[in-house]
Amino acid sequence: MKRTILFRLAAAAVFALAARPAPAEAPAVSPAERSIENARKAIEGAPRSPAGYNELALALARRARETSDPSFYSRAHEAVEASLALAADNPGALRARTWVLLGQHDFAAARDLARTLNQRTPDDVMVYGFLTDANVELGDYAAAEKACQWMLDIRPGNLPALTRAAYLRELFGDVTGALILMNDALASIPPSETEDRAWVLTQIGHLHAQEGRYDLAEKALGQAVAAFPAYHYALGQLARVRGAQGRWAEAVELFQQRQRGADHPENLYELAEALENAGRKDEAKEAFARFEQGALRESAGTDNANRELIFYYTDHARRPAEALRLAQAEAARRQDVYTRAAHAWALHANGRHAEAKKEMEGALAVGLRDPKLFRQAAAIAEKAGDRAGAARYRRALAGPHTDLASR
């Protein structure tokens, strides 16, 4: 009886959530919205089948990426619960739950569930994708590479595997290889999947920008916005390009446009920095204050802006002890390259230069060639008395890379 009541409550909520209107700036009907409508029809046609709810959960998770609205993950969670109320432990619901956990940045829980699913169905490509994502975010790059290779072995050339392999190539320092894989992925996307196309084009733009090829970056990012208007990922990446070019007024406009559609603390932090670089000090101060308030509200959760908050406390607010407290908490939760680098920078800000040097070296050992991290590594090495190391990082900066931070 309890399970039936749960199903009825969840089903009612899911129908209400699926019917909510799209944001004003979104395309008239996006790929995820089409999938949501198809799932709703499937539920209407077979209300006692979990399949429609699983389809709806995945569609809502896709909509979260399209819009950068995390509430869609909450709605997807409700669809998963409705499915499980109909059929406990059904694999489709558990796969959808894993995707939702990843979207909510609960990477450890997502990995645990993905491992369980992988043991049950060792040839499920989607599950290997989840394992890749979770292990990347937790900093276990060997396990991520192994899972991604399984994706390619089971189904050569599949789109999810190509994009994940490209990201791993970038992390390992092979931008050329990453570009090849992303272009292969782009060629495999059906014309109707406009958001997938925009996302891949945005990654291509990012990779070109990392190498200082701004003309190619702008071309790819322009195509991304044409495919999916006002796409928040593309707007953010184009703003970073403008900042790297010293065109801060344009960067501010682009970050503001993104902020209107994707109002999140981490996005507000980039806007505040752009305002400061554009010489708009009062506006920057106000934006930093709003950023701190928003970031602190979500700081205890898994989906947070703690890395940005660490850099705010080290570079702007001059509160190094608070930065280190946050960095240590994040490092206890995940050991990816960006979290370790933030931890290193917080150690450096607190005068613990030898520890900072060791942590930064560990972060960069994966192979990532990120200009922002190289600049920080050079500063840390200099303070730690390693002039040769500092010079090595500066030489890396003088190579084909630019003043563009990747995140």
C-alpha cells in the first residue's frame, strides 16, 4: 500500500513538472523537451510501466544540461522514484538515478551505483560512461580511462565514448588528440540533436582557445550558438576568449548574458572577475558579494561553487585561512586535478609553500596543460625556492598556450 501511494504521488508530481514551460531564451522546442513530451505520452499510454518514467528521468536530466537549471535533476529524481515504486530495483531506473547523481555532483554515490550496475550488466555502454564520468571527477584517471576504453571496445565510434575519450586526452595533455576525437564526435551527431551539437562545438572552441587559435575558437563557438541559441556553455567559453584577448567589456556582456539564463554562483564569480578586469570596480565588488552569499548557501552540498570560493578568498577577499578550510574539505571529497590545484593554491596563500608545491605537482602529474595552473605552479615553485621548476612552468606558458584559463 505504501509503495502504491508513493507511486501515485510521484506520478502526479512528474506530470506537473513535465508540463512546466521552457525558459524564454530557449529554442521553441529543444531535443530534451521533445523527449520529455514523448515520455509523458508513454506514461499516459502505459501508466503502470516503469519504462515511461525512466525515459522521462533521462529526458529531464538532459534538459538540466540544456538550461543549466539544477531543478530538472530534482524532477528527474521524482521520475526515478515513480519508476521504482512500480518496479523495485529495475535497471532503467537505477541507470537514470546514476545520471541524476552525476548531475548533482554526488560522484562517490554515482560511482558506487554504477559499479553495481556494471556487475549486473557488464556490456552496458551507458554504465561505462557513468564510471568514466565519476572516476574523472573523483580523480581516478586510470579507472576512468579503462572504463572509457571499454565503451569504445564494446561499440566502436559511439558518440558518448568519443566525447569522454576527448576529455581524457585533454586531461592527459594531448589537445591535438582531443580535437580529433571531438571532431569525430561532431560528425556523428544527427541534425535534430541541436544541443549535443552545440555542446561538442563548444568543447572544440575551448580546445582551440587553449592553443591560442582564437579564430578557430570563435568559429566553433559561433556555430554552437547558431545551433542552440543563447547556449550558456558557449557564451561562457566565448567570454573567456574575449578576456584572453583583453576585450573585457565584451567579456562582461557575454558573462552577463549567460548569468541571465544560468544564474549560478560559479558563473557570477567569472562575471565579477571580468567586471574587475574591465575597470568596473564598484560593480565587481557588488558581484563578488552576491557570489559569496550564493556560494556559501550551497557550500555544504555536493553541487557547490567551493573551488571558486577558494579563489575568491585567496585572490580577492584575502581570507587565506577560510580558503584552506574549504580546500581541505573539498580535497577530502575528491582528488581531481582542479580540486588538488585549488588546494595547492590555498596552501600557498597560507605560506605553506613546500606542501603547496607537492600538491600542485601531484595535480599536474596527470598531464594537463592549463595556462592558469601553470601560472600558479610557477608562483608556488618560486616561493618554495624551486627556481628551476618555476622557470620550467614559465617556459610552458611561452609555448602554444595562451592566457586563457580553462575553468
